Amino acid sequence: MAMRRSFIAHAKENVSVEICGVLVGDWGQDDDGPFARVTEIIRCDNATKKFAEVTFTHESWTQINREMDTQFSHMRIIGWYHSHPNFGIFLSDRDVFIQQNFFGGAGQIAFVVDPVRQAEGVFEWRDGKPVLAAHYWVGGRIVAGAPAAR
């Protein structure tokens, strides 16, 4: 739950541009099936940021790999997060490209937050493409997925 607050706070720092980072943790399985457990985040403050676009750069990946090696070597990157300030919960064509090419493995997720509209959603892989999850867990409670907006 603390990690969710961290990346929402990150998104609220500057609502004039998109922000991004990676989700760190592990995967598990229970009676309901597989799940991703986010326990840490790595902010990508040196990503290329524009109003309606964010791009992981070579510098971003250098920073991510350094933090993974020095602080989180016992964990895995399980997805990414980014903001859509005041334009809703969806994956743009560029976001889908990022998801497919950098977070395309089984169990990889994308968390999108709109800090202006106070909406959020998790995208998971289903039938070979990232789709908005109907729900996700935050701590011990289930959160219904936001309706997609475009």
C-alpha cells in the first residue's frame, strides 16, 4: 500500500507532464491464481517527459539497473507505472509499445494514475495484449478497476 502512495505522490508532483517509474517486487500464486506483488518502486526522474508522453531513456535504464543491482537484487522488475494527468486511464499507442517491448513478459503489469481526476488502473496481459484489469488488490482490499477513458 505504501508503494501505491509513493507513485501517486510522484504523479502529483508535476501534473503538467507525464511521469514514470518501474514496479519492483515478485509474483505469487494463491487459490485465485497468479498475482504481482509490488514492494518497491524506482522513479525515473530522468525519463523524457512531455505533456502527453513519457519515454524511458538510456539514462533511465542505467539508473534502474544500478538501483536493481545495489538495492533490490533479490527482487524483480514486475512492471511500470506512469501518469496521465487529467486525461484518464488507458494505454496510448506509445504506452502499448513500451509495455510490449520493455514489460512484455508473463505477469508484467502497467499501473496508470491520473492524479488530477484521482483515477487509477492496472493493465495486465490477456490474450497477448495489455488490458485493463477488472480489479486489483491494495493491501488487504480489492479495488475495482477504473473505466477506461480516451
